[in-house]
Amino acid sequence: MKQAHSLIPDSGDDRIHRITGVYSKPVKDHPITMKGSCCSLTGPLTNLPVRQNLSVAVQLAAQKGRGAAVMVVKIGALTEINHWQGYEVGDRVIRTVMGRIEASLQENDFVGRLGGGHFLVFLNHGRQPDRLDERVQMLLTAVSEPMHFGGGPLLINASAGVSLMPEDAGNADELLRNAELALRTARAGCARFFSRDLQAHLAGYAEVRSAMVGALEREEFFLVYQPQVCAASGRMFGVEALLRWQSPTLGLVPPDRFIPVAENVGLMPQLGAWVLASACRQASLWRARGTPLRVAVNISASQLEDPQFANQVRAILGEQALPPALLELEVTESMLVGDVAECQRALEAIRQAGVKLALDDFGTGYSNLAYLRHFTFDTLKIDRLFTNAITGDSSGDTLVRAIVAMGSELGQDIVAEGVETPEQAEALRKLGCSRLQGYYFSRPVPAAEISMIPDVQFTSARSGSFLG
């Protein structure tokens, strides 16, 4: 038996009356008819027929020619609050959120709980659609205010997806579905409005996710390698291993399209382990043929978080008889956000195995200098944004010079990525970069083509050239 509270119109007039009742059968057996000016669900702990109310509200708005918006609000912290503060505190959070949303509503609006930390809000914007953005943000701001009960202030992490009527859809189910799709890409504290481009993006995501099932077992993934050239000698120092995917249904899928999907579906631990083993196997083959090249491999956050990762690296090196110094593992700054002590432990375990560590995309992330203070790296990789700023912009030269000077003081090699012209190559060499990488030297190529790439001779900004 559950107690339900809902505001619905009396059948004889347009006034709103509170109906309180007890039911034991599914509410769907009792359809609600709405003719009033407002509907507000005030039983936040129950699962009332929110979709029925939405359907009627959409029909009424369509009959009166009014524009409206369907908004799905998500309280991202609710699960953690339930786990750490208890379900009683979680219930208070739900009641408080519902009250805050109700306080933001206007005539002909309503709110209902969809379940968990998700709330549906129906907003009539009438003839003022230009104020809808403002209303949505004000509602999110109100919901996100800290709550002061329990063991201390609770931070509420709210986001929202919004779908417009009639622009995005004209029926309740499609409006709700579109709002939920938009919510999937909304950042914390922000609202995301549905668009056809977003729909296409999410459809593409689903397509990639489906095609990825079993792709590793079917051996659809492969590696290519991009050379890193020694700035002093012009000879190839090492390579970076880059993952590619040739899908039988989607063709060659770009990494920026499939890697986020692999991360979201939990495939990165297995895929990362395959990449690491394959790259080490190839490096061992090059070494056996008299061409020892250091291979750089990007690792994922899930690998770094695995307490057994360093042991896995040792095992792979042993299986391939590869000296640890010929392996360099690259991490990004975003992977170091969080528990500093735990990240230090993980990175130190890798260094203890004799493997080199590189900080990738340096200069584009968060608090870079703090990372250099807390963590020890052998190599800093300057992002291509700095490389692109080299030609014709003295400020670009200044920034690179500062990074090189700092890296030298810390005993780190500096690798410049994205080198595309001889002018950039010569300038970066003169600024003190240790290694250079980019299309000027070679695109990423299969392992068999690495031996065909010539050395480079640096002479001047105008005459850098390849040696056969």
C-alpha cells in the first residue's frame, strides 16, 4: 500500500484540488484527466504516473497553441548520499529538490519524480521562449544550492536535458526521450538542449558500441607507429604506438570516435592490455633485428587505477624479453586528478619496473606545475597547440622555451608533437626540444614501414631535409 499525493483539477471546474488517496493497484489503471491551469506532483517518494500527466499537459499545450519544454533534471550525487549518509538523508534530499523545483514553477508548469535522482519538469513558456534559457538555468541553480542537514552541508550535483515543443517533438514520449538523450551529454551544473545533431551523435555512439562487441576477439584492432626523431642527430629514436580499428561494418573508425565508447563500456582494460602486449612484442622484434627503438604507449585511467598494473607490465616485458628502458608509458593530466597519493603510488610502481613515464599533452590540462611537483616524469610531451604557435608568433617560442628550461631543470626530455613543417622542426630543435614527432617526419605507419623512414638533416629553418 502506498500513499499518493497529486494536484489535479476537479472535473466540474478549472480550480486545482488536492487529492490524497491510498492505492494498492498500479496507478496506470486510473487515468488522470487534466483541465486545470496547473499540475504539481507533491509526493516525491512515490512513483506517480508522471508520464500520464506529461501526456495530458502536452495535449493541453498543443490545443491552446502554447510552446513548452520538457526538462529532465538529474541529481548526480544521490547514490553517494544514500551510500554514505543513509537513505533517510537521501529521502530528505529528494523532498528538498522537489520543493525547490516547485518554488521555481509558474502557472501551467509541473514537476514529477521519474525515479532515482531523476525529475521531470514541464515548463510552459507561452509567448516568451527567449526567457526559457534563463528559467532553466535559474531552476538548476536553485536545485544545486548546498543542503544543510545531516553531518554537514551536502553539495548537490545537478544537470539537465531539455527538449522543446513543438520544435523537437509534438508528443510526450518523444519529448521525454529527447530530453533524456540531451541529459546524457550535459555536464554537471549545466543544461543541454536537444538538437538533431545531438541525436545523430548519440545514434552514431550506439552504432559504434554495437559494432565494438566482440571486435577485439575478431582481431579488428591493429597498431600503427609514428616515429620520434632525435633533434640532435635527426635519427629515429623511438615510435609511438597508436591504436586503430577496422570494422567490417563501419570501415576505418577514427580513434576519437571509438576510444570514448570503449572507455564508457568498460573495454579499455582488455583493449589497453592488448595494445601494451602488441607494442612490446613489436619492439622486441625490432631489437632482435638490430634496431632498438623505444616504444611509447598510451595507457588509460582504468589501467592506472588497477593495483596490479605494474605487475602486468613486468610480466609483458618478461614474456617479450624487452628491456624496460625501451618502453615508455604516456599518461594525460586528466588521469592525475583525484587522489594524489594513490596516483603517486601507481606511477612509482611503474618507475620501479624500470619503465619510462611521459606526461602527454603538457600545457593543455589543469594545474601543470603542481603535477610536476607531485609526480616524477622522464618526458614531457608538448601539445601540438604550442607547436602550431611556433611560426610567426614569438609568444609561442617563449612558451616552448619556458617549458624546455623547466624540463631541463627537472632532468626531463621534451618531445614536441604535431611538427608539420621544416620551419617548425628547426625552430623546436633550436629551442632545445629533445625529440620531435609529427607528419613532417612521417604519418603513423604499419610496423613493416618503419625501417623505410629516412633520417633527417637539420641545417636551417629553410633547408631541413630528409637523408636517404
